[in-house]
Amino acid sequence: MKLWTIYLALFILTCFTTCNKGPLCSAPGGNRGIIESSYSIGNSFCVDFNERNFVARNDSEFRQIYTISKQWDDCRNFEMPEVDFSKYSLLGQQAGTCKGGNFLRTVTKNEAEKKIIYTVQAKCCGYNKVLLMSKNIVLVPKIPQDYTVEFILEED
């Protein structure tokens, strides 16, 4: 009986400290700062990005960053969602996390230094080894041409 009690206690302890949804695990995700919204591609397997991090201030810049794979039937008529580049810019930063983890995306504007800072915190929750990648593409207010963009990646 004592042996079963020990096994049960170890099982419960393991779940609370390593399971993705355990009470000791909190991996907040979402968007903060000047981010208007996340930019959802839809069939992301149709798109190959040439850059790990990117800034797109206009349609021409954005089209240089990616290619659409036409090898899959679902991708033959695929088009990227429209962006109103007169009002917005896109930022992307590739990062990975484990299954059950989250990405916390923050974009701040430093007017004194004419700089945009895009920080992605990739929070891994537990010991699940399934790696999930995301481009973390966000829509932000139009970034002036004379501003620089700094990318910061914080991974667990």
C-alpha cells in the first residue's frame, strides 16, 4: 500500500510540474504595446519566408520576403491576406516553443531614438519536446522610413 501511495504522489507531482496545463505552469501569451493585431496567414505551409526577422513597410518589401509554394493542391490558388500599407507595417520574428507554450509579443516605439523594438518571449511550459515554430507576424502602425527596428528574442 505504501508503494502505491508513493507512486501516486510521484505521478501527481510530475503532472503538476511538467504537464502543459499544470497549476504551476503559467505561460502567458498575446500581444502588447503598439501591436494592432496578429497577422494570420491561414495555410502557413504554403508560404516560405526568406528572412528570420523582417520589416515590411510597403507591399513591395513584403513580397520580397516570402515565396508561395505551389507544390500542394491547397496552395495553387493561395494568396497572402491584404495589408493596408498606407496605415500599417508588418513585423515578423521567427521563434520556437514547445507544445503547450506561448509567445508573448511586445512592440514599443522610442521616438527619441527613432527606433521600434520588437520583443518575442517564447515561453515553453513543461518538458514536452515537440517544437512549434511561429513567424510571429504582427500588424503595427506605419513605421516611418527613418526608424530602425531592433529584434529581441527571449526563449526559455
